[in-house]
Amino acid sequence: MPNLKLRDRDGIVTKEGLIFRVFGYSHPANAYICDAEYASADIFKSADPRAPRDGAGKSRVFYKFYDDEGWKFIHQNYPQYTVLHEMLGVKVLGVNYADIAKTRQPPERLLELADMEPADKLHAATLRVLTTALERTGLSVENFGVFGSMLHGFHHPDYSDIDLLIYGVKQNVAMREALAELYAEKDSGFRNEFDTDAAIAGKKWRFKNFSQKEFLWHQKRKCIYGLYDDKARSGRIIKAEFEPVKDWNEIKSEYDPQTRIVRKDWVRIKARVVADVDAPFIPSVYGIEPLEVLSGPRTALEAVRVISYMEEFRQQAQKDETIIVEGSLEEVVSPKGSFHQIALTYCPRYYEQTLKVADLNL
């Protein structure tokens, strides 16, 4: 029987060869809300040159979903992998417990990799990065996990990245501080991926209210996105990132079938951040004190938080900073009372949304 105690970024595999990633920490009874990550070549093929995951000769090929490919594919072909989100009143991607064939958990997989002789160049480089992280932070290997293609065993030694997770609020702070120090050391072998605009060179920029310069500034100070110089051993400079996930004792589900989330209007406001402890995670939550409504109804001045399901806006702002937020004003109505929030999420106006520090002089 698969392990049914799962959290953000744990993997779920179905009998058809679909691989889902658990999304966040709040789920309906007997199901997990998910993102669709990969599908076996037996059921899905992508024309995107970035999509194949063949593990350098592994017998079974998988394809990664990009943008809304997974959402469309599941809805059109496997609607059983949707679940009713009672609070929103809509169906979202998800897997019922009864449909889970296998689970994969990042900490367990990383422990396996750490106990093995490296099977290839990327495996060896991942262990070197992990060793540096352990030495610099004083944390233990149990505080880390591995996600992406290496979690599922079809990484490519010459092309895949080093995708690590760091579990816990304090552990994330320690890792970011260690990475900042490593980036500042000339001979550490580590540098910030966003030191230059090379990270976005050649990419089509779609955000309407969030410039490329603003994006680079925010991404750079997060420190969790790095480049590891492994040219002497594998001939590559490898992307190495440390994505934050909550530790078990930090998780509190907000899912309540008696609560309703009512979408009100589109708003843009200026606000002060008053709480940022949940900012590094998905969803990212920022307690706010609204200062000014820039567009939309004045009801936005009643918003007490921003909740973001977008990777771009995770760990985006810090306590006491003034921010600009644009997104959907919602009222959360429960038997215990109600409050307003601004939500940033997958929607038709995705690229109009923003969360950024105000008045940057770039």
C-alpha cells in the first residue's frame, strides 16, 4: 500500500504512467490536489524539445508537461484525475487515494542516492553539492530531498539539473545564508544563477506588470537558484536549486469543506508586508496592511493577506517592505467568520498578476 501521508512536491504515480506532484498542504478528504508533471510515452508525446526524459537510455521514456499541457491532457483524456475543490466550487487536478499506484518521497530518494556509489556524473555532482550544503549549514541529510527527474529515476547525466529540497523554515534561512556566502567566494564553485540576465536571455517575456529587471532583482536575492561549476569532473556548469518545503511540524491544512472562497474583483494595491514566515512555500502567504488602492474597489483595503500559487512570486517580499500586488480579490467565508485576501493563481489573466517590492530604482 503506498504511503498516503504526503506533502508538497511528493510524487504520485498512477497505473497509466502519469506522474503527479503533490501541490501544497491543504487537500480534500481522501485525495491530493496535484500538478501533472510527466507522462509515459505510452500515453503522451510532446513536440517540445525540452520535454523528453529518457534517462540516457532507460527503456521507458517520459515527457514533461509544460505550461498548461498537463491540465489540458488530464481534462481531455483522464478526467478521473480531477477532484472537487469544495471551497472554490470547481474541479482541480488531483488524485484520489484509491487511484494512487505508487508514491515517491524526496527525502527517502535522496537517502538512497547518498548511500549508493554514484551511478553517473549527475549523481556524483549532486552528492558533492549536498556535501557542501551539509558542511556549510550544519544540517543533516534528513533535512533535504531530491525532486524532478532524479526523484523518478529518469534523469539524464548530461542534461538534467540538480534539484534539491530543503525542509523547514529555519533550515531554509540557514541554506539561503550559506548560499549567499558561497556565491560571494570566488573559488567556491557556486554562483547565483541570476547574477546576469543570461537566465532569461532569449525567452519570451509575458508578464505585463512585472519587468525582466524586476524579475532578476527578486530572483537574485532569493539565493536558492544557483549554478555549480562541475566542468573539471563532468564538463558542465549545472543548475543547482534548493526549493523550500514545510517540515511536518509546520504543516497546518486550511482545507475546510464548510468554507467558501468567493471571487470579488480584480485589484491592484500598494501594501506593507506584516508577516512573511510562509512566503517561501507554495502557496506563499504574506500578511499585509493595505496602504492604497491603485485600481479596483476600495474593499481591497480590507485584505489581510496575499496568497500566491505562482512559483514566480514565492519568497518574493520580506516583512516591513512595501509591495505592489495585482490579482483577484476574494472573500473567504467560513462558519467562524470571513476575511478578504488577494489571490495570485492560474487564471486567464495570469500574466497581468504581480507581486513585487515597490519603488525599485533599477
